[in-house]
Amino acid sequence: MRRCVPKAVDFTSLIMGPPGGGKGTISKKILRDFSFSHLSTGDVLRENVRNATPVGVEAKSYMDAGDLVPDELMVRLVLSEVEEKGYNRLLLDGFPRTEAQAVELGKHIKVDMALNLDVPTETIVERISNRWLHPASGRVYAYDYNPPKVEGKDDETGEDLIQRDDDKADAVRTRLATYDKLTAPLIEYYRTEGVLKEFQGTESDVIYPMVKAYLEEQGQGAYRL
């Protein structure tokens, strides 16, 4: 029998999407238009480690050893946060990342809706590989919408711009291939559960209206702030 978090959680939604695919932007718009509490497991993990909570201390022991935090511990972290904050309408972001994590989470919290952003790999590669940085100031340029006045040079100082290794096209493709390999079984898991909804597009401004319409269609509009 499925064990759930105390009945405070009325509805749990999950948002998934590849790195650089606009998940952060779309999450912010969902939170603006609908009454969800946002739970980013990365933020919660860092906060618990920083505050040396029991869960945080245990997680730090794995991190310090260079190991991944176990699925069971990450679920405990989510449960602890939900219970402490009294969330009743939840938007999960960043967890679960794998099918195994979804199964473990499902022992405690029922995911009612899994939103998946399906953005073409080459769109993301082009978007990220267009970024160039002025290292001294942190100014970021993008050749597709915010180019420098002189190619390869910072507008303020005239100094050379650099590209981070992580932003180079091959590195982005490798990162996306890893993401796809990890999340394909997760997406199929939620499809089998009957809660998956996928949204295809190349820009957040195009995808979000579809997400918003779907949430309203599913009755979430009644909870809009």
C-alpha cells in the first residue's frame, strides 16, 4: 500500500526538462499564474547542508566522499521539507531525475501531474553555445540576441571574451545525451502511470501558453492566485 505524506499535500506536480531548455523560466511563470509551492531539491539540499540539519549532515557525508546522495535520503529530504513548510500544492523541480527515484518517491507522495518540456537538442546546443563571457566583470553576451558591439570583445573594456568549456557545442551535446539516457525511463514511468503531459517547442514563450492552457483545462485555474 502506498504511504503518503500527511494529507496536507492536496496536489503534486512535477516539471522536467533538459538543461538549457527553459524549465526555470516556465516554472517561474507557473508559480506566477497558479497557486503552487515550488520545491527545488537542489536548493533544499544546499540549505540543509548549510544548516547542518540531521538530513543535511547525512547528505554531506556522501557528498564529501564524492558519492551521490542515495535516493532514499533525497526522498526523506523532500518529505521533511514538505512537512516543515506545510505545502499542500507542490511543484517539484529537480527530483526525481531517474525512474528509481520516482519509484522511491511514489512510496510516499503521489505525483498527480508530470509536465515534460520536449525541446530539440540542436535548439539548446545553439542557444548555449552562443554564450560568451567577459571573465573580469561576468558580463554575458549571446550572439543570437545580445551580441557584443565588436565580435569577440567586451563592450565596456574592449577585452577578449571567452567561452566556458561547459558552453561549447560538444560539451552541451554530451550533457544532453546523458540527460536523455537518464530521463527516458523516468518519462516512460510517468507515461505508464497516466500522469505525463509533454510539450514540444523551441522557445519558452511558445511552450508556456500550452502549459498554462493545460493546467487550466485540468482544473488548476481555480487555484490561481
